[in-house]
Amino acid sequence: MSEPIGPTQQFYTRWARLYDLVAVQTPGIGSIRTAAVDLLDPQPGDTVVEMGCGSGANLSLLRDRVGPEGRVIGVDVSPGVLSVARKRVDRNGWTNVHIVRSDATQPPVDSADVDCLFASLVVAMFDAPAGVVDDWAELVGPGGRLGLMDLARSSHPRARVLNGLFRRFVTYANPRSVRQSTAPLSTLDRRVAAAHKRLHERCSDAQSETRALGFARLSAGTVD
Ligand SMILES: C[S@@+](CC[C@H](N)C(=O)[O-])C[C@H]1O[C@@H](n2cnc3c(N)ncnc32)[C@H](O)[C@@H]1O
């Protein structure tokens, strides 16, 4: 990619190291990531593509599941987080984990090679998330696995008081283009719901779970 970088890439480049801390060390986030990868259920020897891999917080979980015979390909547009992800790969000596700079809506990946596609905290960044999930379903093809993990507002009675904190988190943990939109939380909720709904439409065996009092949404299934 040689075109100038946009606001999302600038944000995830400027704040890459801080983002990595939040992505890895936020209390409870590790168990949510593990549950999402468990639901995706990659098998030993599989090739998993992680769209919008960011700083690589899921890479070790995915690599553990595919084993030494499998492959993990992390795709992201933002140079800063990609650099953190590459350092993580180098530091751990993971020779079967590859980091690629590309737009997740047009990944340079041969569909014949992909067994599973995973995206965590990414679909809400797209204007048309259901269409992106459709494209990802085409990429993995029938029999391939799709998995999503996202955060959105919770309707759980015990979570109501926390929705205010969540609003602040969304406001400050996103690029200015999202922060300045008139209704960032409604947009987030709508996009997450649309993406997970489309995954269910494309995968008749799809399963969904919630974690963290309903703030975390996990879905996975096998493409029909
Ligand atoms: C909230 S972060 C999530 C990172 C990682 N998946 C995680 O769980 O920590 C969103 C990521 O999506 C990436 N992203 C946004 N739009 C993208 C696009 N069109 N193609 C590829 N990556 C994109 C950003 O660069 C950022 O790294």
C-alpha cells in the first residue's frame, strides 16, 4: 500500500503501544479473547486469517490452536500497530505467523488457502459491516469458519450503570472521525448487530455468546 494514510491508520499508529497495553491488559479481556477463539474453534494445521489484527493480541491464542503445521496471517492497515505485531512475532520466534499490511475489505489472500477468518473489535469500523462479512464468507467459502468478537452497549440490568463508562471508553478509544460522529454508540451498536446478524445468515450452525455482562459479543459458525 503506498497511498497516504487516513485518520484510522494515523490513530492506530500514533497510539499503537498504548493500544497494545489496553488490548492485552484490560482486566477480563484475555478470557473474552480466549472464549472467542474457542468459539471459532480452529483446528491443528488450519490457516487462520485475522482481519484487523492490530497489535497482535490474538496471535498467540490462534497460533496455539493451529499448531506448528498451521498458519496465522494477521492483516491490518495501520503501520504503527503492525510494527508492534511484527515485534511480537519476532520476539516469540513464530515462523508460521505472518503480518500483512492490507485493507481487510480487499485482502491479498488466496481464498483456497483459508480455513478460518477471525475479526475482533473490527467490524464496527466499517460503514457497511454486513457487506464486509459477506465478502469474508465468500473468502473462506463453504465449510470455512468465521468468527467475530465485538464490544457494544449492554441491555443487561446490572450493566446499565456501566454503559456510561462504556460511552467514555468508546469516545476516547477511537479515531476522531468516530468520536466526532453525532451518535458513536448508536453507530457502534448498529454495526456490531448487523455484522453478527449477517454471520448467522451465512452460517446455519452459527452460535453466539455474550461475556462481560453483555458488553462482549462473540459469534462463530461454518459458512453454508
Ligand atoms: C480496535 S482495533 C482491534 C485490533 C485487534 N483486532 C484487537 O482485537 O485488539 C481495530 C483495528 O482495525 C484496523 N482496521 C480498521 N479498518 C481496517 C481496514 N479497512 N482494514 C484493515 N484493518 C483495519 C485498525 O488499524 C485497528 O488495528
